[in-house]
Amino acid sequence: MAKEKFVRSKPHVNVGTIGHVDHGKTTLTAAITLYLSKSGGAKFES
């Protein structure tokens, strides 16, 4: 039995952050996710 083809309905983006400890990588990622959630592009969970 053949599997159904998976249809991607949202754009997929990988974001990598590089930086020293305590330089705001997590804060930046949270801010980007919050912004995208307000525009309907992501789900923000606190």
C-alpha cells in the first residue's frame, strides 16, 4: 500500500544562532518566534 504524499502548507526555515554564552541567543530566538506568532507564521509558547 502506497503512502500518501505529505503536503507542506507552510514555508520551512532553519535558523542557526552562534555566539558566546550570555550574549542573547535565546532572547533573540524568542523575539523572532514572538514576532512570527503575531503575524501568523509561528506558534509561541512561553
